[in-house]
Amino acid sequence: MNKFIKAVFGISIILLLVLFLQYILIFGSLIFLGIAESVQDSMDWEYYGDDVKSDYMYNLELYVSSTPGVRTTIDNVIIYIPVVSGKDNLLVSESFIADVKQGNVYTGKWDCYFVETPNGTMIAVENVEPIMVSEKRNIVLDTYYGTDYIIDTLEPIENALILPINSDNSSKSFSNIYVKYDISEEDAKVNLVVSVHGTNSWYNSRRQDSYSQHCHLTLIGSQDSWFKADNIMFAGEGRYPEIREIKSSES
């Protein structure tokens, strides 16, 4: 009996030692990573890393909510959304059109093309088949576009891709959007958001700076009209080096 107790005690001690060593290794690793991160923060912080990646995202999001238990159908959808202005605006627009036309099981099938309107050239988004909604459905149509230059996320209105900004006598700014669709439930709500994002990422994406701009509408029931969608900009988000350029490998 004494031998059995001693064996159990010995095994318990070994298990405790193993657990103790594991905690030491984990704790030590966290300390090491923290030190390494601090060292990296102090190195070349005045410059972007030479692994900087910059990209734009342009998207249209439709969030439909209907009465629980009611199966809702949306059809004959035609939406005109703004073409962004600025460098590469045509390439980003063409990328969006190509990606939307591909479709998938989540977005369904869509047609997408440029269209001339009283508010200038816009992008038309049109459904190919009826959209079925059971209580709620979120559809995101988007595109990513990588650039070969750093995006100015501090002053995007002057130097980056932006949605057209209009204003009237009020203090609010807006973008013009045309929306047409038939919906089977009169009280069904549709939230529509058009947005553009610009992001610079470096040091394996641990550091980022960005800007975002979006305009949104909340609609109820079937629609066929132009709307002034509230336009909101958020710039200068994230972390910035002192000098916004890539440090040469020769320096």
C-alpha cells in the first residue's frame, strides 16, 4: 500500500513539474514576443516598412429585414451607385463590375455595368433572379484593388479615391443614389450602404493606417426614386510613421 501511495505521489509531482514548465515556456514566450515587438516599434518607425501593401475596397451592401415567419421576395432591382473619383477610379470601377457579375451562392446573380444618368456616369447593379429573404438577409457586393503606391489616408479627399460629395443648404453632405425594386412585404426594411476604404499595411499587417467613406439609406417597401444618401468620411485612422514613404534598402 505504501508503495502504491509513493508511486501516485511521484506521478503527481512529475505532472505538476510538467505543467509548471509549460507555464514557464508560455509566459517566457509572451515576454519575448513583447520585447521583440517593442524593439520592432523602435526600429525604422519613422518610415513605412519595405513590405507595405496598399489596397482599396469598394462595396455595396444590402441588408433586408422582414417580419419573422414571412418569406419576402425582392425583384426588379436596379441601383445606380457613384463612380469613385481620383487616381485608378476607372480600374477600381471595372474591377467592381467584373466581381459583381461573377456572383456566388451568398450574393446571388447580378448584372453590373456603367450607365449615364442625370447625375453623371454611375455604376448600375441589377438582379438577374429574384432575391428570397427569410426574416433577414445580408448581401455584400465588393471588390479589392491593390495599388503600387501608398494611399494618402490622412487627406483622402485631396489625394485618394472618394465617393462624390454634394451639399445643400444643410450642414450634411450626401451622394446621389437611384434605387428601384419591388418587394412583396410592404413593411420590409432595406438598409443600403455604399462605401470605399483605403488601407496601408506593413510589417506583416501588424501596422495599419486607413480611411473610410460611406453613404447609407434606410428604405421601407418598394422603391423607384433618386435619394440623397448621407455621406460620412473617417480619415487618419491607425498608426502613422513620421515620414510617409518607404525607406530605401540602401540607406
